[in-house]
Amino acid sequence: MDNDLPYPGGIEIVEADGRACVRLWGDVDATLRDQASAAMVVLAKQGGPYVVDVADVTFIDSSGIAFILQLHRLASEEGSTAILRDPPGLVTNMLELIGLTGTIPFEFTAGGGSMAVTTA
């Protein structure tokens, strides 16, 4: 994470293993609404499957969770998948709090990004 960025958090889209990888970092909240909307437009055109890399998220609120759920819904509507990569406890706790544990599969990586375990 680059602390010289103009925002304390962000959203970017990169290609990883033939899948669109949406990387979220820092504070994922309502201040990222424009970035989230722009990402959804790109992802809807590109198509899934999607990986949502949340390993570097340090804070997430309901708008951040809503973005993740929108990605999951987009993937479902396409007949594709959306996976949360390396979710920290604050993300899994938020999903549990709102009763969505198990809704979105998790992918945990080891070392240089190789897939270790996928859970639903």
C-alpha cells in the first residue's frame, strides 16, 4: 500500500490468472463511491469471473460491503463467480454481522499468490 496516494483507500482493476481482479485497499467506504461506480462499468463490460482482493483493506463500512455484494450479484447474473481473496477479519466479521457468511466464497493465498484454499 502506497501511503502517498491522495486517498486513504482505493479500488483498482488488474488482470490475474485470466480473471478480473478488483483490488481494494485501505479505507473502503462511501468516499470511494465514484471509483466503485467506474469499476462496475468496466467489470460489466469485461465479464467474470472476478476476484476481489481485500487483503489490504484496513476499514470497510456498509458501502464497501455493498460494492462487494454488487460484484457478487453481477457475477451471479452472468453465470460466473466472484471470490474474496484473503479477506481480513474485519471483512469476514462484517459479512457475518449482516448474515452473509458463506454467500461469497473465499480464496486464501500462500507465498507469492498461489491459491491454497477456497471455501464457500
